[in-house]
Amino acid sequence: MNYSDSMKDRYRTMSTTTEKLLRLIRGEWNRFRKSRADTAEELLRDPETVANFLLSRRGEASGTMLAQRLFEDFESAPPAAQLAFFEHLARNFGPDGDALQRAIDAWRAAPGDAAALALHNAAEPRRQELIRRLNYSSGGTYRLVEMREKLLALKREHAELVPVDADFRHLFTSWFNPGFLEMRPIDWRTPANILEKLIRYEAVHTIRDWDDLRRRLDPPDRRCFGFFHPQLVDEPLIFVEVALTNDPAHSIQALLDSGRTPTPADTATTAVFYSISNTQKGLAGVPFGSFLLKHAIDWLRRDVPTLTTFVTLSPVPGFARWLAAERANADSPFTDGATRGALEGLDAPDWPHDAERADVLREPLLHAAAVYFLQAKTPKNQPLDPVARFHLRNGAALHRMHFLGDTSPKGMKQAHGLMVNYLYVPDDLEKNHEAFAEHDEVVASAEIKARLANTENGKKRRVKVKH
Amino acid sequence: MNYSDSMKDRYRTMSTTTEKLLRLIRGEWNRFRKSRADTAEELLRDPETVANFLLSRRGEASGTMLAQRLFEDFESAPPAAQLAFFEHLARNFGPDGDALQRAIDAWRAAPGDAAALALHNAAEPRRQELIRRLNYSSGGTYRLVEMREKLLALKREHAELVPVDADFRHLFTSWFNPGFLEMRPIDWRTPANILEKLIRYEAVHTIRDWDDLRRRLDPPDRRCFGFFHPQLVDEPLIFVEVALTNDPAHSIQALLDSGRTPTPADTATTAVFYSISNTQKGLAGVPFGSFLLKHAIDWLRRDVPTLTTFVTLSPVPGFARWLAAERANADSPFTDGATRGALEGLDAPDWPHDAERADVLREPLLHAAAVYFLQAKTPKNQPLDPVARFHLRNGAALHRMHFLGDTSPKGMKQAHGLMVNYLYVPDDLEKNHEAFAEHDEVVASAEIKARLANTENGKKRRVKVKH
Amino acid sequence: MNYSDSMKDRYRTMSTTTEKLLRLIRGEWNRFRKSRADTAEELLRDPETVANFLLSRRGEASGTMLAQRLFEDFESAPPAAQLAFFEHLARNFGPDGDALQRAIDAWRAAPGDAAALALHNAAEPRRQELIRRLNYSSGGTYRLVEMREKLLALKREHAELVPVDADFRHLFTSWFNPGFLEMRPIDWRTPANILEKLIRYEAVHTIRDWDDLRRRLDPPDRRCFGFFHPQLVDEPLIFVEVALTNDPAHSIQALLDSGRTPTPADTATTAVFYSISNTQKGLAGVPFGSFLLKHAIDWLRRDVPTLTTFVTLSPVPGFARWLAAERANADSPFTDGATRGALEGLDAPDWPHDAERADVLREPLLHAAAVYFLQAKTPKNQPLDPVARFHLRNGAALHRMHFLGDTSPKGMKQAHGLMVNYLYVPDDLEKNHEAFAEHDEVVASAEIKARLANTENGKKRRVKVKH
Amino acid sequence: MNYSDSMKDRYRTMSTTTEKLLRLIRGEWNRFRKSRADTAEELLRDPETVANFLLSRRGEASGTMLAQRLFEDFESAPPAAQLAFFEHLARNFGPDGDALQRAIDAWRAAPGDAAALALHNAAEPRRQELIRRLNYSSGGTYRLVEMREKLLALKREHAELVPVDADFRHLFTSWFNPGFLEMRPIDWRTPANILEKLIRYEAVHTIRDWDDLRRRLDPPDRRCFGFFHPQLVDEPLIFVEVALTNDPAHSIQALLDSGRTPTPADTATTAVFYSISNTQKGLAGVPFGSFLLKHAIDWLRRDVPTLTTFVTLSPVPGFARWLAAERANADSPFTDGATRGALEGLDAPDWPHDAERADVLREPLLHAAAVYFLQAKTPKNQPLDPVARFHLRNGAALHRMHFLGDTSPKGMKQAHGLMVNYLYVPDDLEKNHEAFAEHDEVVASAEIKARLANTENGKKRRVKVKH
């Protein structure tokens, strides 16, 4: 493998610094390994054996070395062996069945706090202690996150690994508790090995190259924040990009236009959060997104006192798919013939460049979007849109909708170009969250609700007709 | 309260920096509180209510604020109210009994990984989630450690709080996992607010004042290392003091003699660990001492390549008490009349200053000590001495004994002046640990074992006589 | 020499860190020295030879090593050899006389910029280039400052060294230009090796020990700032201690009272600069004191927005000596018989503790002080008091006088207990400076000037009588 | 001006951070300016007036503000006004002619150290004090470097500015003394705003983009070092790029080949310095290049103990021009008809791609290069090549020559593709430097000297023939 291939390869998986650290650790391990008697070598010939050993009483004294060894063996093992290792954990490192049975019996004989605690302990899979011990070694946290990334990929086809993943996730949720994370600003003075991760992981609006990155970080009206964990020094776990403006943002194109005149930071009134991206697949399901937004708002309020409005400019990833289904469904409760007719223009290729046609589509499309957000629901009575669920649960309100707010191919494909703002009013977050979490209410601006006023009547009429 | 009293007071409980941080946080909370409607105030009138609220779905959105509120209320509450809060947690924040019963039923119907996991989750006390949420707030980790310190004090007289403490300890053990701690050297360039904690917390050989402290940190033949957690920046969790020498250390007096000529660091052959102290009462029972020693040995090997020997100079805290009991017990299996006679000199006040008398005592006392370490055992067949148990479990070996190694009042009182070395040979740690952990063997030097050679015979003889 | 003596010794001369650095450098030099042929050794047998060599063309390539060598030899040389070295510099490293004569001739033939520049260069003592080259080596700046400290001590009795010192001072003034210095706050989180220098160098109000130091740094109403140079990382060049209060400060005793209740920092209106101390004797005559005060005022205005008044609480070091001379001088133009009578109470031992006697002395003493500040002058028409000259030149105004403001033995001895405030009004500094620097005016408050109103008449009367 | 233009513009002149700092300073100045009376405004209406004022006694108290003001006015002034300012400095801020005359008279009356010192001081242009005072302000050092960049551009056509530049250079040489510079490694973890300067300033082998940059910094066999000044935090003053290899480097193409397999850093034997670039035009003529190389060699010896050889891979910028002149000169003492014939192949376009033709050219071209380095000389008997002069003066030796070592258009144009190694043997530097500096000897390897063996004869023959 030549140099540039090997480079590309390692970019995909780990940071420069961490890699250098690991290289060092591996060197030490190899020296250790060479100094060991063959008998020990014999004993420790696969990750499973090492894992058994690491959990044993004897393993305590040399825990760090054994953890190194296990990672080393696991990482250099072929995929089949990695799967075997996880299956070993699934099969043999669950709770001790006998002990659990005894704890159940004790609880039944005398329920109470002590019995419940004993039961809790007995029911704890031994994997959790194994994972904690693996974390003793230098770089352990990072390697565990990588290990889980592999586990998640395998889990899709190997349901027996679900409990193994539950243990990883349980511990990660505790270890990556927001109290342990540090929010740091990211700008053009940030080390390049961190910045390159922004290029790689930006999930919402692709960063094309370093010049594009610079345009998002360096101008006086741009900000970026990331969450970092003390053990993953060069790895932002999640980051959010922010534009400071005086106008409400109408489209991502205008926001990212390289020809615009930057807004002086000390006069900006509005902070627009236009992209939030996770970076670590191995931390999937560990929640810290909402904390990042709240911390970023706190930071910005102190740093730019003229700011009064905090708002996202967000994609609507489920809209086009939903609308296609409803348009295809003659019985759709959400669209009638007139609506469907009005929306036919969507099928014309390249309609956004035809001003007249676009004008005709504007109102029907915004109306359909209001239906999508406010009326269409999942079986659990939640909004269909995953981005909407995220922000509403945080306590934000659905604020405005922007026709042709994102005319990139991706934006057209997933939402016919629609973008929306979610508004974060610090003093309303708790109230809004409660409305959403306890009463399933989609908190939305009057402007958006008004779009349904006629529909409500129409809908009622239609419903009547149907019966 | 005048200034110096208030100072003394706060020294007892927290560090300057942390306090400043907390003061800031409290200011923000008060501003928040003032801006709240009275109804909310009404709702949140005691820590119990806040705790309930914090665990509710509604509490998610304002978790950080609520956590602040709870700490604030708890910390300013009188002791009785603090006890009431802990009892509330004990009574009302255990596992959900109904859910637990259902999980047990499910397990009995169909035991398996999924059922065990559900059982584990159902048996988890709701306190754990509460503690995790309290940790969301700035300074939360530190405040939780302080909260547990209070809990530990109350637990002694309130057995019902034992399960509450088990939850704190469980989470702290995960959060203060050695993989999350950082070992840092402590020297004369370390900030004063950290150094003053060494003076305060040194538990083995009192540091009298700043000059005394300097003599332990600054000379070229002294080192000190501490473990730090990222969230407790100014708080060493544990620290170890080291002397570099060319001689084996015979006494703590010689080691700490302010008139000695320092050993040039680049010729030293022996590192003597002469004091290990924990600093946080609230982290009692969370194990990290053995990791600190191993990290410190690694560091020293790199930093001072001439070092070949790593050894402690340790107190023997249980020796005098044990010996007094045996001497008073006519049936003692460990001492016979001759031994008792030989040890009578211990009763003379100030015998260490009477060279002749001391000479007479030397051999009998060292013999008794060998018995204490090698033969006397707890019901679980462990050595009686807690310091011995700690080092033997780490894989060290009992190496040498020093007559009148510590002639301070404390040293005389607890061990008739005896000190011992435990030897850390990196390549033997695992083997020794196994001998101790699995076979209850006290690994000791030939020199110390030889002291019992005659006794063995004597004992056997004596035993024969008895029967 | 035992350990504690050697410690004390080195405290006097250098900081821990710098010393460690130098130790390292010396080790490298010794290795270098050992690897050199004897011939070179022969050539370089004294600092003078090394200096010659260092300035030669050949010296360029190994300048760093030679500089190390010269420092090494100089620092370990006996005092007589150090004097010889400086005399060598005085005698042999001045400007090149012939070249200078040629430059003068050229100037006389054709005066102009080019000729003046050539003349300037020819007149530059070769010492300056030598000092610049010595600075190439690691730690060179620090060692040059130490070297000048020795030079200053010798200069007092060896006038021939004056030009050598002029070169050091010229370069230090350029290198320690305020633009290269960094003001940093000093508090209880500052490393101990810096803090100990505050104890050692405090020149105005002695810091007794670490507890005393803490009382000056840690309470919320105390601040301290120092100037640091990038090359002298652990060495504050000068520091100022500040008290935040709500009252004007009447006495240093009240300000430093350990029993006082601290003023909350966010309500303080007045910053009192009560001590300014230089630390490096080797930087004598390099001006940075006034910059430190101005930077500190800027910092405090940003940090504590409630502050409105910036004032010193200063000693009056020349007052008692001056007053004694005037009282002893029957022809004193400043005191008449009545005045002298009124001041006789000063001769009673311990008069400050006799309230009645003190009351009698108050007005006459304050009157005499007003005379001392406003009327008594040096031959150059400057105020007699050196502290007054410093602050007035900075643009401050003489603001208030405090009877028994400093009752320490030192305060009583040098000023009969008198202290004064100099007031820094940022907008008036330039105007005041001009009044003082260009018109010799002592800018003082109306209150102080009023004390002389009667005297003016009296003085005139007296003068008349004399003629 | 749109955003991207303004970006490009500011890239040319200053770094992000510094710019932000300056923006802040300017804001403060403007607030100050607004608060001033009109009279002062009147007084300070151009940089010349401000400069006069700044040097006056009155200017002392408000020096920092005035310096800010002067920079502000100067930087926003049109080019003609900037020229006028420099001419003002040239005309009015030289030495005081009368004082100088008096000092000359005094010297003639009584020459001696004191008189010489007075003369030196009198001959110092008042500009130097002005420049020192300008440096008092925040960011002053950076702005002075920028100011000199403008001065240097103007000096070419305005010889009267030469003395002004001499003063800047004199002070910069003192301020940027190697003792005040810090060498720092530059790698992929370095902040992006520093890295982008490498792309911009690389003067030897162009860095095309960020991927190219990464290939020079991140692989395990690459290193880069820069010199930084404490006042110019984000600005490397000079940087050197290094490749670690096991082979001697034959060509820059091979060294920078993106498809090569990286050499493991812990086995490399040779460090190749393949590019050294200055970044600050305003520091032209201030020497620090040789110090950087020596520091880098020290660093690498510690960091990569397997290294035994330190060598440059250098361009030969003057070779092609010299050769063209000699080939065109029938009387050239360096080339005869045969040589000229042998070199005719150089005129064929694209000859490097014609292997046969290249083979024919190899020996004659290398021979001509040996003549260029060893025999051709400037009137001062120095080698013609500026790069050779730099390394030989540092004490390096001309080591090897590489035919077609640089086939880039630039390499072909300036040197017909020739590259050379200069060898740095730490123990020989002083000796080599002396040979070069005192005896004009070009220290070269036997291999290169051997190429002239025949020529020497030939040359002598030819010389004979001529006579």
C-alpha cells in the first residue's frame, strides 16, 4: 500500500495524535510481550482468553497490560475473529445465572432495598466490569469507542449482540455525561488535525475544502463550538456551526454565500445555528446534542451582548418522502384532489429555476409542510420529522418556513428545497419542553399555525363528506 | 465572623478556585430564581421536591438549572434537613418495586440475556439517574463528592442510608476509573492552592509548614505525584511522596533530615515511596492507590534511568495494638513466656533513648513483627496489617524491617518505632499478586522469613506440648 | 555546607526553575568541554580570552557554546577575577579609537546623516555587541541580569566601570521595553516558586510568612499584578499589591488587618495600590514601574466595573530625616520657633500610644508635611521625596495625608507614621505630568494646599524680618 | 469589495489573530479620540506632529496612546503621506547636530571612555528612541515590522531613507536576537492560522494546497521547525522543513513523492533539510537562519537518536545564469571549446526526458558545477552562489551534487536541474567556519574536488598556451 492510500485509510478511522499515542503504546506492549515467558503467551492466545483473564482476580495486578493486549489483539484480528469475540462476550459475560437466581429468591423472601441492590448487582452483566477494566489502559476510552463502532456494524445482522451493545451504551452514557464534556470554540486558530475532522464529519451542508472551511470559521460573523471529552483530546464529539446576522436567515445559500459582506460581530442581533454534526459513530445514542446548543447559546449571550434571537436554520429530511406517499395515496387524510393538483408542478425537472412555476408552488407547498409538521404523526403521536422531534424536545418552537431555502441537490431531494427555523427562547424552553413531552403539543408560531386555519375547516368538511 | 475564622472554615471544605467557580454559579442561580414566577418557587420549595422534579420528564429541559438549585438548597440546609434529604432518597428513589416484580416474573417465564438486562435495569435504583443528572451542572462532580462526604458521616448512625451510599460509590467508581485520571508531578512550581492541600491532607508524616513542604518537593532528590480528575482541576485525589537515594532507607528521620546532603538525581539507584495520602473523604472506597504507584514507577523509570529499586518506607499501624493483646494473653499462640519477658523493656518510658535497653529489645521485637506479618491472620486468612494488605495485593513483597525506623510519637505509639519496606519489582507484580490473591501467601524476603525458622520449630514444639 | 544552608544561599540568587535550566546547560557545556582538544582549552583559559574570541569572526559559528563557556567561567570565578573581567571590558572593549577618529574626520569633512550614522556606529562600544552575543545562549538574558547585579556592586568603588554599566543599561532598556513585558495577575493559584519571590522581595510592607502572603492574595478584595519578561518566566520583574475597598484608606494597619471583613469585589469603589516592589537588582534604572501601574488600572477598570477611584497608599521615606534637619537648623526657612515647639512631642518615646500627646502633634506634623511636599525642593527644583517624584512624574496628584497611617517601626522611623495617597485620574495624567515635567508644579489637592495658606503669610512675614 | 477579495487582501498583510487584536486596539483608540478636546485634535493632526509629541517630555505620560494614534494614522494614510512621514523622520529625527558637535569637541579635548560614550549617545539618531517608544503600545512590535516593510519598498527609490532603515534594522537586530526567539516544532496539530503561512511563504519548493502541506508535516518521517518571537505569537519568522530518511537524498522529486513508503522515524539515519523560508519582509537583513538550523539539529539529535547525518538538499540559484555567461564568453577562463561543445545539449528543449542526451550531459554539467562552486569567485573572493555562501559561513561543507535533482521548471531554469547537499557535522562547524571566514576556503568533499583534478591540469595548460 503506498503512502497516500495508507493516509486516506487512517483518516477514516482515527486522529493523528491519537494514532501516535497508540503507536507508542503498542511499542511498549511489544517490548512487554517479548519479555514474557512462553507459557504466558500460550495462555493468552486470543482476546477471549485475555478477557477471561482480565476479569479474574489474578488479572487485577496486570490489568493495564492485559487491556493493552486485548485491544492490540482485537484491532489486528480479522472481522470474523472480532465477531467471535463479541459473541463470546454475549454468551459468556452476561450476569451469573445462579447468583441471579439466588438474588431473586432472596428478594422474594424479603423484598427491600438491600435485596434490590443485591439483585441489581447480580443482574449486572460481567461485561460492564470488563469494559471498565479495559478503560484502565492509556487510550482505552478512545479504543472502546472504536470497538463499539465495529460492534454497531455487526449488531445489525447479529441480534444476539444487542445486550453487548446495551452495556457499552450504558457505560458511555455515564462516562460522556454532559458534566464531563467541555464546550470549546473552534476557529481558524484551532489545530489543523481537529479542523480536518469538521471537513470529514460535517453531515448537513458539505464542506468542500479548506477554503470552504475557512469561510465558515474565520469571518467575524461566524462561530463554531464543539464538545470535547478529556480523554479524546483531538476529537470533537459533536459540533455546531453558527452565523451571526441582522436579518432572519431565509436560505442556506445566502448564509454561506462567499461574496456576502460579513456582519460586524458587535452589531449582530441573531445567531443562526445552521449545522449540527456528530463525529463518533461509536457514541451513537449517547445524548449530548441538546446540551451543546444550550451551552453555545449561553456562551454567545456573554460574548455578543447584542444578540437577542437564537434560531436554527434546519433541514426537513422527511418531508419529500412523506409528501410523495400522500400524493400517491388517494385516501390520504392530508391531501385532497385540489392540493394534489396544485403540487403537480413539483414533478417538473428543475422547477426552481422557472420563476413562474415556482411562484405557483409556493403556497401549496408551505401549506403541505404545515400539515406535515402539525398534523401528520407517528403512531406514538409524535411529529414525523426527526429534526423537528429533536428541537421540540429541547424546548424550541417551530418558527418559520423558508420556500427554496436549500436548493442544493440534497435539499431538493429530501424536502423540495424547504428549510425551517426553530426558535430557542431561553425563558420558554422549559414550558415548551413540557408542552411537547407531556402533552404532545407541537409548539409553533402563529404564522405557521395560520396556514392550517382553512384546512381545519376543509378537513372537517372533507371528513364529513367521507362519512 | 471575622476574616481569619471564615478563612479557616472554608479551608476545611473546599479549594479556592472551586469556591470561586461555585460563587459564580450561585450568582447565576440567584438571578434565575429572581426571574421565576412564584408558582415555580412554590413547587420547588425543598431539595426533595427538586429531586422529584429533576427526575421527571419535564425536568429534562431545565436539568442544569434544577441541579444547581438542588445543590444550592442542600448545601445551605441545616444538618437535619440534609439527613431528611438523604432519607427521602433512601425511601423514595430506590427501584420501582412493581416494575422490578414484573421483570422478575418475565425472567422466570423466559430467562435469558434480554430478560436479565431488563431485570438489571428494573433493579437499578432511581437514585443513580438522579446522581447522573446532578452531574450535568457546572461543578456538579465536585459538589457530589462533597455531598457524599456528608452522607458517609451520617451513614454511620443511619443504616438506612447504606443503599444510597452504594449508588454514589457505584457511580464514582465508574467516573473515577483510572483511565479518566491523570497523574501529574507536583513540585515547587505547582500552584499554591494545590500545594496547601498537601499540607492539609498529608496523613502519614505530618508536613508542619511551607518550609517543611518545600523540603519535600524542591530538592533534586525529591519527587511527588498526584492523581487528578479533569472535573476537579485543583484537587489532587491522592498523592505520593518519593525520595531518591543510593542507600536503602533505614528510617524516616534520616530520609526527612533537613541537614542531609541531597543525592544528585542522576546517580540515584533507589526510589523510596514514603507517604501516600488520600485527600477526598467523599471518594472513600474508590480504588486508585495502586494505580498511582504503578504510574509513578513508570514515570520514574523514564525520568531517572539509573533507578533500579522501587520500595516503600511504610508504617505498621496495627503492630503495637496486636502485640499488646498478645502480651496480655497468656494463651497467645504467638508469644511464650520467654518472648514476653524479652519484650518487657517496651514498657519503660523513653526506651529508645537508652541505647543498651534498645539493643536488648531489637531482636525480640523484630521477631514479633515477623510473626505479626507472616503468621497472625484475620478470620479470612489475610494479614492483620492494613498497609501490608494494600501493598501485597498490589503485588509487592515484604522486603525489610527497620527497628526504630520512626521514632515520632505516632510511630512509637502504633508500632514501637517499626517501619518496613515493601519492594515493587515490576516483573514480579503479577506473580506476587496471584500468590497473595489466590493462595493467601504473604510474599516476603528470605531475611524476614528466616526470623521465624526457630519459631517454627518452637511453635511446633509448643503446639505439641499443648496437646 | 548542609542542605538548609545551601538552600538559603541559592534563594538569594536565583529561582528554582531557572536554576534547573542552568544546571542542564552546564551539564551540556561540560560534556562539550570534555570533548574538546586541549589546544582549545589552552586558548580559552579565562573569561577575557573567551570574550575576545566571542567577538572575533571565528567566534560566530560557535557563539552559543562560547557564551555558555564565558558565563560558566565568570560565575564560578572568585570576586577578584570577576572584577578583572569587568575591567578588561572597560579597558579593551570600548569603541575602536582609530575608527572613531576617522569617523570624526569624515563628519567634519562632510557632515550629514550618513556621516552621523557612521560616527554613531564607530562610537558604539564593542561591549554592546559582546553583550548581544552573550544573549544568544539559553538562559543568557537571566545570566546577564545577574552579571549586571555584580557589576553594580563593584561600580560603587570602581568608577572605571561606569561605561561598562552604561552599555548594560542601554541594552536592557531596549530589551525590557514595556512592549516586551507582560502583565499577569498573581494570586493564590500562582506557582509557589513565583509566590516565594513576593515574600522575598516585598520592599514596602514586609510579608512575614505564607499565611501573611495568602491574606494579601486570596481574599476577594485583594489583587496583585506583576510584569514578566518572556525570557525570565518565573521571575516577576516588579509587582504591585492592591486592596479593593469602599472607604478611602486611612492607614496601612486597617488595610492589612487580618480580622477585617473582606469587601465584596463587585461593590468596591476604590482600588488602593499599597505596595510596589522591584525584584531584580540587575535591572536597576530600567524604567517600568509607571507602566505597571497604568496597565493595572486598565485591567481593574475592566475587571471591577464599580471602581471609580485609583489611589496609592504610599510611604514618605524622606520626611523624618528632612524634619530632623530643619528642626536642628535655627535658620531653617521652613520652621520657626513656634513650629519647633509644637513638634517637640515627637521626641517622646512611644508618643503614638499617648492619645493626648498625639492629638497635640497632629496639626503641626501635617503642616510640616505640607511644607515638605510643596515648598522644600532639591537644587533642580524637584520635591525632596523620591516616592513623590515617581508618582508626580507619572501624572498622579498628591491627594491626602494620613496621620499615623503607618505605626510600624519603619513607618515611625522614616516618616513619624505619616502616609499619603497619590490619586491617579486617568484623564488627568497627561495634564498633571506636563505640569510637573515642564513647570515643576507639584499637583496637590486643595485640602493639602490649604494647610500652607497661613504659612505663606507667616513665611513672608518672616522673610521680611530677616531683611 | 466583496468578502473573498477582502480576505485575500488581508492575507497578504497580517494574521487573523493579530488583526483581531489590532481591531480591538483601534476601537479603544477611537473611544479615546472621541473623548479628547478639539484642541488636542488640532495639535495631533498628522503622524509627524504625533511623532514630535511622542518624543517630547510631555509625551511620556500618554506614550502608549500616542503610539497607537501614530500607527493608526500611518496605516490609514495614503502612500504619499507614508513617504512624507518617513522623510520627516529622515530629515528631522537624526542626531542633534549641535549636541553632536559639542560631543566631538569634548572628545577632541579629552578623549576617553566617558567622552566616547557621550559621543555615541549624541550620535544616536532620535529615531531610535521614537521607535522604542512606538513599541510601548500593544501590538507595537508587529506594527513596526509592517512599517519597515513599507519603508524597504520605498527605500529602493528614495536613498534618503537609508539612515531611517538603518535605525529600524539596528533595533530589530537587538530585539530579534536569537536569545529572544523560541524554536517550536510545527506539525499537523499546529493551529491552522500558522499553517496557512507555510503555504504562503514557502519560498523554495511551492506548497500547492493543504493536502500538499499535510504530506510535508504529518508523515512519521517529516519534521518542520519555526522560530517564533513572543510578541508575534502566530507568526513564524522563519521555518525549515526536514525529511528523515535512510538513503542520501538524490532528488527533491523522490523526497516529496506522495507515493513513497514513509521511513519509520525510529530507524532513520539522515535528516535532510530541504527548504528554509523567511516569512517577514520587514525583518530583512536580521540574521537568524543559521541559528534555526543549529537548534533544529540539536532538537533532532535528542528526538531521533538514530540520526547520524545532517544534510541539506539545496538549490543552486546562480548556476544557470553564470554558466550562460561563461558559455557566451569566448575568453572565459572557466570553459574551453570542448566544454562548450559538451554542454550544447542544454539548449535542446526538454532534454531531461531524453535519457541518452541526458547521459551525455551528466559529466560535463557536474564538472561545470564544480568549477562554479570552487573556482568562480566574487570580487571579494567569495563563492558566487548565495546559498553556498550562507551554508559555508555556517560551517557546513559542500558535500554532493545531484544531476537532475530538481526537474521542476524553476529548478531547470535556475540550475539546469542541479541540486547539492551541504553537510553539517556538529563537531566540524567551527573549524569549517574559520576556514571559510578567515581563509576564504570552500570546504568541499573529496568527491567534488576530484572533479577538478583534470581541469586543474587543463587550466594550467590553457593558461600556458595563452602566454
